[in-house]
Amino acid sequence: MCGIVGAISERNVVPMLLAGLQRLEYRGYDSSGLALASADHFERVRAAGRVADLAAKADGHTALAGLAHTRWATHGAPTELNAHPHLGGDSVLIVHNGIIENHNALRTELQAQGYRFTSETDSEVIAHLVHHYLHRANDLLAAVQATVGRLTGAFAIGVLSRDYPDRVICARRGSPLVLGLGFGEQFFASDIAALLPVTQRMIYLEEGDLAELSRSEVRIFNAAGEAVTRQARTVDVAADSADLGHYRHFMQKEIFEQPTAIANTLQRVLELGCQSALFGPQADELFAHTPAIRIVACGSSYHAGLVARYWIEEWTGLPCSVDIASEYRYRKGREQDGTLIIAISQSGETADLLAAMRSARERGDVKVLAICNVPHSTLTRESDLLFLTQAGLEIGVASTKAFTTQLVALYVFAASLAHSRKTLNPAQLKDITEALNHLPVLVEEVLAMDSKLEAWAQELAHYHNALFLGRHTLFPIALEGALKLKEIAYIHAEGYAAGELKHGPLALVDEDMPVIACAVNDELLEKVVSNLREVQARSGKVFLLAEPGCEAAHEGCHRVLTLPAAAGPLAPVVLTLPLQMLSYHTACRKGTDVDKPRNLAKSVTVE
């Protein structure tokens, strides 16, 4: 959600701060601001709207230390007064990502001491608290440590003081922060993407850490206030990963990066086969003896989990449940000891997912397998087993390559679980594994059909509603297709299991309700055909995406697109791509902000 960048240097940091904010725009925001300090000046610059507006207002400003922030409104309207940085007294500026749950009590306490609040935000209490403790302790580090000890909730904060222009301080609890190490300059940010142009040497702060940055060094303290050392790592992500190249939007770029992302994710799999060793040294023992699987995830990752349930149950016979993380965390009940919790997240910092994972550990003797795209994230550090997808940096808010690589990872997991438990014979396991060899090429062939989906989008853009249908593993793909259309084209869309048509949704079908259906040549094809006939009998227009061999479903369809080849059990991966392209081109046709859809954020780090 909100983005944070901090820097202290021997050179002007303003261009670096603004460039960092621009690289965080994909996270979603509605206002932005800068806190700037040098020996002779201390100021803030804020703007509602885009970072470009802030850059215009900051033109000509210089500073040797500073903070930058993009805000996604939670408390208070998206106005300049509510934009960060917030001022404490007359000498402290702070930026904050997260939610302070006890802000009302703190506000009342601070107002009684004479502090005047100028915003509606929960964040402003942090600025006044730091000022209060700084006045008492005359030490910025001690003041920030005392402040974070008073805060309830989730936060990543940056602090700058007029009286200490030679240092900046940051701290995290429940929201991510990473330090960037340079020569004569140091940085921090809520996402490595902001720092890639200036350094690839990073330190991922642990839960509860606080860091003090000067030009020559960083000092890190844990939640108990003790000085600690955290490992510095070189991040192998190209700085140009956040550049558009010749593409019109990041979403378009990321759709077409999927063959590479899938191939990278499969690299070790194709070397080792679907083996438990891919998930960690404990995996074989855990896989062989777990009594049940529970998948927790949010958004598109939840849809990936729904697909995986079919594979897991069919290939292993184990019971598998799939939960929305924000619902699971508030459910009561105990987990069966030995249950394997699969936590799926692109960022590894999703607040609801982390809370759900921790809740699961409190409910029984469980183990956690993380499927994640970001190494060293909170999720990966707190898990017992790990499979890293190799999607690379994903900028577009609507997930594309992160989703398909999650599907691939879950497919590999299901096959590896079957291998450990010996629930498939060698021939079956070989067929499942070898299907992965052809997947990147098959994905390339589907992407070559882009112009045909663009033609469909010209028609779809005129509708206000849409239904997506699928059966078996394609039911979750219908949910994902509907989500994509909602997210970026702002068309109301719902995904359904096709067999559910008669149980309600059929009442909506008429000539103004396009129905996008997915079909494969399997034992359910005849039933899918029957469902489509129900739609056609009520004047509904069917847009059919089908694998070869589904000719029986073509009759009466308004539009038909036949994919180049059948993908077998990997059909959910392959059929996802045309739905992504269809939503993308529909959004372009409607003129929406494809990469930064309204009201949404890429990384949801608050509840």
C-alpha cells in the first residue's frame, strides 16, 4: 500500500527520493510528500495526486537527508493536509505505512499536553510522540524507541529531526522495510524496487527492528533495544525490471514475460523432477506423514489455492481445504496436529496472510510451507518449508505472472506430495511431470493469439456486466477471469461453477449479459455443453475459450477461440492467459488506468 523511501547522503537526495517514489507508484496511492533536512534548512513538500505533482512542487529543492512517502488513505480523505510527512512540534517529521490502532487514546493524551493536530490521520500521533520524547531525552534514537513502545498496530516509519540532520531513523512492526547500503550514503524503503537504481546491497529488517542511518553506517536494534547484526545480501534483480521497455503498460509487459517466468520457476524442477527436496530438507518427512492440507491466501493467490485443491485431492487422496486468509484468522477451532499449512503470497508481506499463518500455529502443531515470489520476506523467514516462484518484479496491481507461477509451484507441490506418499504409479507421475517440459512453449503459443483477444475486447468493453464459467479446475480460473475484469476494466463480473447456473445466476442471463466460458476435452465437456445451451436458450452471448477437441461446445456460440494445443492437467495455467489478455485489452479500450486501478493497492500490508 503506502510507499516509503528514506536517504542520507553526501549528495542531493531529492532526485533519489522522487525516483524511488515513482518506482513505488504501482503499490497504489492518492497523495505524496517529502521531508527534507540539511544543516541550514528543514522543510516538507506535499501534494495530493500523483508523484509528478509532488516533483513539480519540489523542483529546485535540495537536501542531504530526507524521507519520501506515497499515501493510500485509511484515516482521513486524500488531501494535502492528510498527506505525509507529518510534523511533530516544530522539529520532527515522520512518514508511516500501516495503522496505529490506539491512535485515539494517544491523540487525547497529546492534546492534553498542548499538541495541536492538523490532520485526520492516525499517523500524526507518531510525530508528536517522537517530539515529546525527544524533548525529554534529548536523543533522537531514544525518542523513537520510546515512541514505538507506545504504538499498537502495524507500522513502518521513517523519522527526521531538525536537530539531527546527520541521521535518519526507521522502524518496522508488521509492515516491511529494507535497508540499502551505499558508499557515503544509506537508504531504506518499503520495497526493494525503490532502491535498485542506487544499490543492490540490502538488509531486510526483522520484525520489531529499528535502524539508525548515517552517511557512513547503519546501526540496527531489535525490539528489546539491543544492538544486533543483520545479514547484508546482494539482490539479484535488474534495475531495469521496473522499466516499461516497448510495452504500453506494465501489465502487458508482465503478461508477455510469463513464458520466461514459468521457465525460471521450473528450472530446478526440470533438473530434479517433482521431488520433496525442492521444498526444503524437512519436506520428505512432513509430506509422508501429514494428515491434511490447508491452504490460506488472498485475492488471486486464493484462486491459485482453489485450483491446487483439485490436484492435491486427486493425486494424493489427502483432504485439502482452502481459506481466505482474512476469514481464517478470525475463525475459531483447532488444527489437526501435523497439518501442513500452505501460505501463498506474491510479496510475502500480506498482512492478513501473515496473521492467518501465525493463527494456524496457535491452533495446533502445524508446519507452514510458503509459496512466495520475494526471498527474505516476512513470510519466507517465518515458514518451515519454502518454494520461491521466479516471477521477477511485478509492477501491475492486477497479478499476472505471479499468479501463473503460483499455479506452477502448486502443481509441482501436488506432484511431489504424491511422489513422497507413493499415491501415483510411476507412469502417472511421469506423465504429470513431463507435462511441465512443454508448458513455457505452450504459453508462448497462446500469447501469439493476443490480437484475437483484442478483437473480442472491442465488443466486451460496451457491456456493464459479465459472467465467467468453468468446471473442475477451471472454476477457479473463471473466478480469476472475473476478478481481472473487475480490477482493471471496472466491469462488474462474477465467476461461477458452470453447474451452478440453474441455482441462481441464470436469472441474470439475457442479450446484455456476455458469458465467457472455458472448456477442455475431458469427462465434463458434455456437461459444459449443456450449461452453454442453457445460456443460449435465454439469448445470452457465449464467448468460448476452448482447447482442441471441444467442437461439440462451439455450436451457437457468439465467439470461439480454440487454443493451439491441449495442456492436460495444466489447462488452468494455459487458459488463464487469454483471460488476462481479454481483460487487459478491454481496460485499454475503456481508457482506465491499467497498472494503477482506482482504490486498489499492489501490496496490502494493513488489514
